[in-house]
Amino acid sequence: MQDEKEKPGREEGDPIHINPAHKGLFTAKANKAKMSVQEFANHVMANKGKYSEQTVQQANFARNASKFSH
């Protein structure tokens, strides 16, 4: 039995699956704020209390995704 604290996660090298309905939402938020995606991600992470949990998660993903080899 799996420990309740453990979450089944991605294995190294597995593709990332993003809900098609959510694609581009963070970019749209960045554009609305008149910032680049990375500028907006850094702004959100520095001011987490001003943004929803979903936006903070999107910002964290954007920062991490910039490190991916494309």
C-alpha cells in the first residue's frame, strides 16, 4: 500500500500533459499585465498573496518550464 503522503508523480522523461482548455491562460494574464511571461511569473511569485493559488501554480510552472530543453 502506498503511503498517503506520496503522490503518484511523473517519472523522469515522461511527457507533461496540460489541459487544452488551460493552454495560453498564463500568457494571456502576462499580456494583460503588459509583461513578458517570465517577468509576470517573477512578479507573481514575489507577490503570492495578491494572486489566486492557480495563478501562483501557473507562475511556478512557467519559471520551471523555462529551464526545460525544448
